[in-house]
Amino acid sequence: MSDEVVFILGSEKDEDFIKPATDFLSDLGIEYDVRIGSAHKTPEKVLEILGKYEKEEGVVFITVAGRSNALSGFVDANTTSPVLACPPYSDTFSGADIFSSLRMPSGVGPMVVLEPKNAALAALKILSFRKPTLAEKVESYREELRDNIEESDEEISN
């Protein structure tokens, strides 16, 4: 079972989309689980998944579903754990389907992060409140980003 981060995908088609996030977590040595369930087609399955992980203390769900993205709202409405909606962008309808992730009914509040790697980073920041070693990994990653910028600046200015 996962350490703390659980991806719930609307379909297997979303696996490629989350690869930057899973690679990032793997590089940091963070365990994660990937599950598949649809709010429209298999709501009972999604509830089963949530029931399994709700027993864990400090889990963050990252939901990935396109089009109406009912998955993110459904998951958030059925858990007390944080939910990060990370819907794949679609050029269909000029990307207007993103609004289904932004407008939720009252009492339903998944956070929306559009880039998978950033969603994984946000999950680690949330989890770092109870697990300081994760905060250290986040800070180490941020230092690496700063170092890369300094190196790039040095190279371009010479």
C-alpha cells in the first residue's frame, strides 16, 4: 500500500499524463499508488478505493479525469483527506472543460493543480505538516531548482 500519495485516474489513458508526477515522486523515494475508477461508470469502485485508503493517516488523493471531471468532486465529497484535482488539458471545446474542475458545489472543495508534477509537489507540501522528512525533500528539490537557475545565469552571462 502507498506511503501517502494515491492517484485515482478516470481511465488507463491518464497514465502517460501523470508520468512526470510519478517520476518526480520516485526520484525523491516517495511511495505512491495508482488506481483507476470512474465517478460515472464505477462509483462503487471509487468508494471502495477511498475506503481502503481512508484508514491510512495522512493520505492525499490526486485525481486525474478529463471532460466533466466528476471524479475530483466525487472523491472530495466522500473523503476528509485532501484532494488535488489534476485534469488533463484538452483542446476540445478550447479547453473549456477545465471549468468543471474549478466550479464545484457547496461543501465540495478539491484543489486544482494543472501540472502533474506540481500536483505531486503540492501533495508533499500538505503531507510535510505531519512528516518533516518530506519538508526536507521539498526544500532539497527547491534548492536544486535555484542552483539550476544560478548555473544558467552564469552560463548565459559569460
